[in-house]
Amino acid sequence: MAVQNNDWMLLVEDDVVFSVLFCRYWKVRSPEVEVVVVRTLLEFRALMAGCETPPRLVVMDQNLPDGNGHEAVSVLSVPHCCWSAQESPGVQVKPQGKEQFHESIERLVRAAGIITS
């Protein structure tokens, strides 16, 4: 998968419904920042190894089909967060409901320095 834009973020999420909701919200929130979605750690590692420009932000699900996202994201030198349906140390709880979803993404935007209109 090729990244088309130098201003991009990466969502590593195997839940298709959550990915679609995240991308829809992001497209309205910050249309100039491309969201690239991968569903496994294997895809994540391949994309990161082949990208010329690192993402501005990586949002990683903890429980992926092929491993622990928290372990993979902890070695990144770009802004990142890891979330899961279950609370655990160093992992944010995945937002539930529209209001919590919006608040969570706004925190990510600020943490990564992606401040747009």
C-alpha cells in the first residue's frame, strides 16, 4: 500500500466498522491529512519499512489477529497511542459512543500536533 500524501496518519485496526467510523470522522475533521488503514502487525511493519515519510500519528489497536499492538507501537519514534476494548497499563480504552469517539480523536489530534480548523 502506497501513501499518497506526505501529511498522513496510520490506523492499525482489525475492526472494520471502527475503522470506517474513524476514517469518516477524520475526513470531515482534517481532510488534508490522509488516513491509511492496515489490519495486522504484518501489514503495519511492511508499510513502516517502506515509507519515505513517517506518519504524523499512529493509532494502534492492542489486540490484533497476529500479535500485540502495544508492544509494536512502543518502539516508534512518532506520536502514537494504543487502545483496546479492555483497560490495561499504557493503553487507552477504545471510545464507546459518538461523544466519547469525538473527544478521543480530538485528544489524538492535539497530542500529534495536528491542529486544523
